[in-house]
Amino acid sequence: MMWGAGFGGMWAGWAFTALILALLVAGIVWLVRGVNRPGDDGRDSARRILDERFASGEISPEEYETRRRALR
């Protein structure tokens, strides 16, 4: 009389486990990509600081060019 009545909700457990694993993998990928962004090796921020110092008159045009070439 009870043909398979005990297995009706078992798929929900598997689906929940798969969802948790997918979220865990997605979170790890998101963290790794956030830490290792391409082009974020410090040169952009150094160039920005150099540009700001030149614009404010802290350094001369010659010093600006010398330091800019060194950052390449």
C-alpha cells in the first residue's frame, strides 16, 4: 500500500546539498578573482599619485618625466 511513500522528499535534500556546494564554489571563485584582479599591481595607483603631485606643483616637469619613465 505504501509504494515509495518514504522517498518523496529525498530529492529536496540532494537539491539543497547541490545548492550549498554551488554557492560555496561561487564564493571561492569570487574571492580569488577579487584578490587577483588583472592590472592591479600598484602601478596604477603610483601613477595616479605621481600625476597628483605634478598637478599640485610638488615636483618639477623633469622629475615627473623621470619618475614616469621609471614606472613603466
